Amino acid sequence: MRIKHLLLLVVLLAFGAACGSQAEEIAPAETVPAETAPATAQSAPPTTAAEVSTTEVSTTEVSTTGVSTTAAEGEDPEFPATVNGVVIPEKPTAIVSMSPTATEVLFAIGAGGQVIAVDAASDYPPEAPVTDLSGFQPNLEAVASYRPDLVVISWDPGEVEAGLGALGIPVLIQTPAQSIEDAYLQMLQLGDAAGRRTEAEELVSSIREEIEGLVGEYGAPGSGLTYYHEVDDTLFSAASNTFIGSVYALFGLENIADSADPLGSGYPQLSAEYILETDPHLIFFGCALWCGTTAENIAERPGWSTLRAVAGGALVEVDDDLSSRWGPRLIEFVRLVGEALAARPPAGEQ
Amino acid sequence: MSVVVENLTAAYRPGRPVLREVGLQVDTGEWLGLLGPNGAGKSTLLKAIAGLVSHNGAVAFDGVDSASLPARVRARMVAFVPQEPTMPPGMTVTEYVLLGRTPHLSYLGSETPRDLAAARSALELLDLRGLAGRDVAGLSGGERRRTALARGLAQEAGILLLDEPTGALDIGQGQNALEMIGSVRRERPVTMITAMHDLALAGQFPDRLLLLADGRTVAEGPASAVLTVDYIRDFYQAAVEIVEVNGGVAVVPLRQGTR
Amino acid sequence: MTTGPPSGLEAVRLRWGWMGAALGLLAASALAGIVIGPAGLDPRQVIGELVGGGQTSLSETHRAILWEIRLPRVVLGGLVGGLLSLAGASYQGIFRNPLADPYLLGVAAGGGLGATAVIALIPSADPRLLPLAAFAGALAAVVLTYAVGRSMGGRSAVSLILAGVAVAAFFTALQTFLLQRNADTIRQVYSWILGQLSTTGWGEVAILVPYAAVCGTALVLHRRLLDVMSVGDEEADSLGVSSARVRGAVVVFATLATAAAVSVSGLIAFVGLVVPHTVRLVVGVSYRSLVPISAVTGAAFLILADLAARTAASPAELPIGVVTAFIGAPFFMAVLRTTRRYVA
């Protein structure tokens, strides 16, 4: 079992290193962010990409000599580190990420080599060591069998933190971000936890810059426009006080869900009548994959054909993962919104 | 309407027969009293005649094999009044008595004035008119008996099977109930079989008696032939004295120990 | 002729006075449901639109809201409420158990399992299969509940309810297992389980109408037999009624009614229990009145509950099951306090 894991690790690390070197080759071509339209995450951390490959090589050496021993012991002055109240005694080399967002962040800050397992839903980046661990119903034994020195989860159904804590495994809980700033904070936390503070800071500032650029490019048309973001096909929506809402707020869009959420739960279920009467300028739907929502079946909903967003073609699909993860790919989410704004006719015409 | 039972055997569990090859005959308009100690099979015999218990052997009404009759047709010939009838709380006496009309209605049909008239006449016969609108849950023991009997009468069947019609009644109520049943017989040509436990009354009301013990017929005939000191000692394990009364007999238990 | 309380045929016939009151309540609820809503439609215009068949000054949007969202929702609420109450009243009669409600016997869990199996195992299935699958699961659950209850000792309230609890737990476990094995369908299944009247249009009304027509007719026709059944199986048999056949027929139609309602609206609690109980308090225990009046009252109740679900937190929606449980649970406790004799 152990040997199998080690083998897997070596293979994955080799794969990761290969990707890293690829990124190194690509990176110089993309040092100016957000130029090419079909952006991918590879363009996100351009400045860190070079470092990714170099540091990963060193971790590969460390890992192959043994997962539980750390060559960095005593060398890294940042450890033991206290992150969000969690004490991490030494620089982790065997991280289990049970959160798809954390997985994306860890890889983006060059800590991919320190990650030995990610949960089944962590499908990005492709080189992440996917396992059948469930982030919804974490199995303590399964997690512990990886002998992790750090576990990241996005929610604790009850006993993960205490159970793994009893085994001496630090657990970092990163609950869903409520805003973009929240997302940045979590990226920096992961930087601290993985001993990659600098890379995390660079990631955050590059995302900031890129978002500023996108908002500058598309920002103006947003003001005075209303939107409805559909979380699922039973008309649950996301209010402005959510991560999703904070993305739209960048462009000055007005959220029709806010008045339905006086208690600030963040995710009110809207009445169909209200949506029809409010007649938002833009409709974003974030449940194409899971609910099978399409622009066509939105238009077929009873009464919805009268909406100007339907008539004007302002129905925008937001990839399920983009709107439900608050990691480095939030740039893509921002870009999608910006492009949707640019694509629709000027405000006066609808 | 006559009843003929031949070789009737019934068992609730295989190998444990409750009735063993019982035979009997009751002529039209006759009243047969079924006697026997507890567990002798009186109730089971009544239910078997009513077609409610599966059995071997033949039951015929006016020569027609009961097994060949649809349940609804059979229910128009035989009315069965159980020992402890279920009376749903909240139901009025009239509603309850009208249930007796069920075999006269089609599956999804409903009552007609003719059915109401039958129920009314049954209520009248049993002196229940004053209770017609009462909740059955609020009736006294005697009133419950009469109400249950009224449902049986409303069924307008030629054969009336009564299981312990005086059960749980005091001496006055019991006597009254049997007087009522006797008066019904004067009004209508109804054949009756009643399971009875009160041997003081059993010797005076039915025309004929049949003594069951352990699922078998052990004696049959007029009261004076069935209610004898020997039979009662053998099958009830009781020491009694037989008193002749009113052209019938009454059984009086005798104390055995010294005073 | 007759004196005092009902002693004539009117005692065993549908009590039209109460039926009229129930129909009046239904009409009033429907009108309120149509006129009131999150979108501020002018009531006079709405009524004009309904009466005039579309020749009014309502805007296109408001017209769409009225005809395509509000109206089908009111009709659907009425159908679902009616079916659940009808099924509840019938179950109570046929099991001679005033605590029997469609969900207590595992119908909901069975229906949920049936629908989940279709969604999880046959992703390409026609959505119109859902009611059928829900029906199959529901029927299996009821049959199992009944069999288990019998084996535990007859049809007493306790053994039946315990059997229902056990069967519901078993079916729910199977459903959860299916969901875990097919995690990608969880969302779709949950939206069905927690489903409500909110995203529905005429399509779901069309699915439900045939079931409502068949089950409604069948159960209303069986109401006299439910009275006969109230004296127990043996006595019902002695009256020439085949209690097994009547029970079979009523269980099939009541289960079909519940499954159809559940399949388009999800699990709406307490309607099938509270409405027949309340109606029984007012119109008496005879199922001749209880069954049809419960159906009409249940329709009115659910339309009103849905009105609350739509408007209480407007423009947000509350799950209607939450509203019915919120009203139903305390109300039911009050009803139980006053009707202990029926439960004993």
C-alpha cells in the first residue's frame, strides 16, 4: 500500500514537474496578462510559473526519500506556522486537499508537489492527484491512510478537524469565500500553510491586476443594469453578499436577488413572478452541468419568453465550477461577465 | 329459511381443529341455542355458517350450498351479530343500523328510501327510535346489544346468527335482550341460531339446544334432554340442580364446599 | 318525521351544507391565490382579464405572470392539496387508523425511491415516467408496510405506524445509497424531493389531471364502503363486502393519488393528516362526507399555504412544505387534544 502510494507520488510528481517545465516555456510568452481571449489558468500566475518548476524539483527529491521525513526541518524559518489558528509544525510535504478550490490554489502557488491527494471533485488542474476521497462525506480513515501532514477542507461535517487533530494532523478549514477579498485571504493562508507566502502574494497581486484590467476594459456598461444569477433551476439565486455577487459588483451590476434576502442568507429562492416582473437585463445561469439548464430551456419556461434578457439573447452560461470555486480561475469568471456585458447592446436599446 | 350443516370441520391452525365433523339442522322459523363451555367452538360454528371461517363440510340454506353463493347474496340470507361488535365512535345509531343494508346495495351504490325504511323498522322493533341520532360510543351495554341486533335485522336475512346476545349484560338486560329476540321471531319468520353461555336463560328461550364440547356435538334436543346434571357435570365440570320452569328448564349451580 | 339530530337518509349522504361551505372556501382561496402575489398586479385588472379572456390593459409581462405562472400554480396547488387530503382520508378509513397519513405509511419514501431510481439509473428517461416510477415505489412501500404491520399483530395503530417507520427508513436508506453511488444526480434528485409548486407551469397540471380525475372519482365512489369497513374486516365480510378487495382498491387509488401528487410537487407535509382530521371534527366521522369534503378543503388549504409561501418572504419563496408543517404541526396537536377518543 505504502509503496504503491510512493510510486504514484513519484509518477505524479514527475508529471507535475513536466507540466511545470512546460509552463516555464509558455510563461514568457504570456507575461502580459489577459491578452489572449480564451484564457486559461496557465496565464493566471505567469510570474510564479518559473518558480513552480524549480521548487517542485526540490520537493520531488525530498519526497522520494520518504514522505514523513522533512529535509526542510530547521531550515525554513517560517515554521512552525500558525494559520487561521491552526498550528503547522513544519513545512508540509504531504498535503491532502479535500477542497477543489484549495487544490487549484495550491497548484497555482507552486505547492502542487507538496500535494499527495485531492478529493474526487478536484478536477483542476489536470495534474492534481485525484483520489476517490469524498469532500462531501469525508472518511477519516481514508484521509489518514495517506499520512498527510496537512489536510485542507472546505467544510467540516462534524468530526474531521477533531478526528484528524487527535492523530496530530493539522486541518485547515477554508469555508466558501463570501467575497473576492475573502478568496484572496484564503490564498494567502494557503501560502502560509504550504510555506509559499511569496508565491501566494504574487498570485493575489497578479489576479488583482488582471481583474483591474478587465474591469477597466468592460466596466462602464455595467452601471444601471440589473442581473439575475441562477444558482439552480429551482430559482435559487446569489445575493450581493456572496462571492458570486462580489464578482458582478465589480462591474456595477445591480443584483435583483438582494431585495429577496433581507436576512442576508446570501442564497434566496426567488419567485418566478418576481423575476418576470423585475425583468433583469442579464441572466447568468450557473447550473448547466448539474441541472442541465440551457438558454433554450430557460426560454421555454412558462412566461419567460417575455423577458428582455431572453428576447435579447442576454442569457449567459457560467460554468458550474467557475461560480462555485473561489480560486485562481475567478479571473475567468470575471472575464466571462465582462465579455457578456460587452456583447450585449448598449443599455438604452433594451 | 332452513339451515343444514354436515360434517363441518374447521381449524385456525393445521392439525388443531376447532370443530370436528359437526352436523346440525334448523328448520325455518326455528330457534336453536348453541351451548358449550368456553372454547367449545360455538363462535367458530356461527362464523363458519356465515361463511366467515374457511372449513370443510357442507353448509346449505334452503338446500342451496352456501359455498356456491356470492358473498353479497349469502349476506342477504344470513346475518351475523358478533359477540363484541365494532361500533365506530362518532357514528349515529341510524348510520350504524343502515350498515346492515350493505348486502342490498351494489358495490358503489348508496341507500334508497327503501333501505331507510328497513332500518327504521328494525329500530322500531327494538325500541331504539329515541336513540336514532345518538353517537354509538355513548350507548349503554344493553343499548349496544340492541343496536347491533338492529343492524342484523336491517339486513333482512332469513337466518339470524347471534353470538352471545346476553354477553356482558346484567340479569335484567339479558332477559330483556332475549325477550326482544323472541318478539322479533313473532314479527318475522326468521330462523335463529344463538350461542349462549347463560344456562338459566338457555333452557327457556330457544326451541331446541345443541351442546358442543371440544368441537364436537355431544347432545342435541329439547332443553330437558340437553341440560341434564350429567352432561353439565361432564362438560362444564359443574355441580348443578335442574329446575323446571315455564315449560323449560333452568340450571342452578350448587355450592360444593361446606358453608 | 325525523326529530333532533340527523336520523334519516341525510345522515348517510354527503352533507351538502358543509360541502357548499368547503366549495366556497375553495373559491375564495383560489381567488386570493390568483389576485395576490409577489408581482403587484392590479386585482381589478386581473379579474377583468379572467372574465374578459385577455382583453385588458395588463402588460404582456403581467399577462404572462397571470396566465403562465400564477394560474397554473393555483390549479396545481388545488390538485395536489386535494389529492393528498383525499388519500389521507382514505388511508385513515381503510386502515381504521386516524393517524394514518400518506407519508406515515412509507408512500413518500417509496415514491422518492422510485423517482430517484429513474433519475439516477436512467438519465435519459422521459420526465413523464417520474409519476409512474414514484407510483411503483409508493405502492411497494405501502404493500410492505401493510405486510410488516400485519405480521407484527394485525392492523392496530401502533403496529402499522411502526411498520411504516421501518419501511420508510429502509426505502430512504436505499434512496440515499443510490444517491451516493450517483453523486452527479444528487442535485436533480434533491430538487425533486424538496420540489414545490414554484417552477411549475401548465405542463405539470396536465400530468396531474388524469390521476386526479381517476383517483378522485374512484375514492369518492368508495366512500360508503369506507364506512362499512369501519366495523372491521370480519363484520364487513359478514355484510357481503369483500374487505380485502375494498382495501386493495382503496390502497391502489390512494397510493396513486399520493404518488402523483408527490411526483410533481415533492413532499408536502401534514396536508393528508391535518385536513381530514379537521374536517372530521366538523362534519362527523362518516366517510360519505369526509372523503369529498376533505378533498375540497385540502385543495383550498394548499392554495392558501402556497399563497403564504409565495408572499410571506416576497420576493423570496419559502418551501411550501415548511409552510404546511409550520401551520399543520401545532394545529394537529390542538386537534389531537380535542379528539383523543378517536385516536384511542
